[in-house]
Amino acid sequence: MDFIQINVQCDAPFGEILTAEMGELGFTSFVETELGFEAYIEEEEFSHPAVQTLFNNYRKQTRIWYELKKIPKVNWNEEWEKNYDPINVDDKIYVRATFHESKPAFDYEIVINPKMSFGTGHHETTHQMLALQYDIDHKDKSLIDIGSGTGILAIMGAKLGAKSVAATDVDEWCIENSQDNFDLNEVKPEFIKKGTIHQLALTETYDIVLANINTNVLLEEIPEYVKILNSKGHLFLSGFYETDLPQVNALVLEHGLVEVKHTTRKNWVAIVYQKVS
Ligand SMILES: C[S@@+](CC[C@H](N)C(=O)[O-])C[C@H]1O[C@@H](n2cnc3c(N)ncnc32)[C@H](O)[C@@H]1O
């Protein structure tokens, strides 16, 4: 049985939707690429009518581009592991999968079982969020990671000394995957809850709020993030392009926060603000 390899290019918000839809239909081994992601499916499964219907819909979308390639059957796990590299963030943080060797020379090491969730450190947004977190004191702080994906940012927070970490995501798979990764890193979260910040109606407040999602969600939810942020607390945001920075900045500053620092990589921004009042 051969495999079909798909290489998808799309805007970030689509990536999450597409990987979720394709995962349900049997695509596997999702790997982020510079402009989207790659995934695989057995040839027989690819001809299933549900998959064909999905692709007929994608063909009509102008913001999704994909290429299909037939490749011979291989031991898929082995191949995937061979091509899945660990991440080095500024020679300080090492993000690896369970099948990579540990590198104790780094200040912090995070082990991620990426399954199908976003947040392996390969994406520019995650990479920059980790680097920004490294520079902000987390010791004895309470933290919430909104849109946790693999849970990587909350895990980083725990390793940096946060006294409590909580996580939320809208995707059931990410909730399970975050729990797996918390276990792998021996981090005990306060909670991992499914839902948007509106649905969850959180009552606690936090010293650190992290949200690496996308422009639309951030613009809609920033006022809620500010509400659950303690005075002098830090708000970390990513998941948007440089072109959207003025709009994000205006909204956050309007809510009484000041910018501490931002970085950009390949047009993706990550930024940290502090609540001054
Ligand atoms: C770009 S990924 C970030 C994952 C991880 N935090 C990281 O930094 O790599 C965004 C995550 O947010 C989740 N998400 C999307 N909309 C959301 C919302 N309104 N509230 C909470 N999570 C959301 C997605 O399911 C996805 O796991």
C-alpha cells in the first residue's frame, strides 16, 4: 500500500482548521513547514468519499494551496522520527520529542509528544514566545496558557518557576495532548479546560497570561485577558503578522498595559506587555 503525501500552504488560522479536519479523516504525522504543513494518508483511505469531498471544498478556497505526491510505503514512524528535529531556542531552551536524546547542557529542556497539536517549537510564534518567556521572571507567579496546543508554553512557565500553571484550548485533542505533555515533563497543572475564555468565564486572576492564537481571536479576546491579569502582570501574545501589530498594540495599550518587548521572525510577531495599574 502506497502513501499519499500532502503539502499544504495556507494562512495560519486555516492551518488549525485543516489539520483538525484532516486528522479526523485519517491523515497522520503532521509536520509544520515554513508556509503550512505536511501530512500523510494511506492511498486507500485517500480515495474515501469523505476525503474527496473535503478536497473538493479546499479546491474552491483561494487561500489554500496544496500538492499531492504518491510515495512508497515505509515504516512511517521511523521515517517521521528521522525527519523530526529537536528545536534549539537561543542555545538556552531545547525542545525535543521522546525519541530524541536529552541535552542537559541547555538551561531548560522540554519534552513534547507532538501528536497532532500545534506547539512543537518549530513554528516562529512558539519559538519567539519561549524566548520572551525566558527573559521574564516567572518565579512564584501564577500563569495561564490560553490556546495551549501541546501545552509547551505552560510547561516552559513551570520550568521557569511559576507556582501554578493552567491551560485552556478549544480543541479536545489539544486538551489530551497538553495533559500527556504535562505528564512527560512532570508538571502538575492547576487545570486544563476546554473552551474559549468567554465560555469558561474564568474567575481567578493570574500574574502571567499567554495567548499564541491568531489575530481575529486575539482582537476579540484581549479585553478578557486584561480582566484576568493581575496588576504588574505580564501578557504575552503571538499568532499574528507584523502588519497586524499596530491594531493589536492599540487595543492592548488602550487597556492600560505597556509594551515590554517584541520580536519578529519571518514576519511573525511575539510581544510581551505589562499591566501598570
Ligand atoms: C497557534 S496554536 C498555539 C499552541 C501553543 N500555545 C504554542 O504556542 O505553540 C493555537 C492554539 O489555540 C487554540 N485555539 C484557537 N482558538 C482558541 C480560542 N478562542 N481559545 C482557546 N484556544 C483557542 C487552537 O486549538 C490551538 O491549539
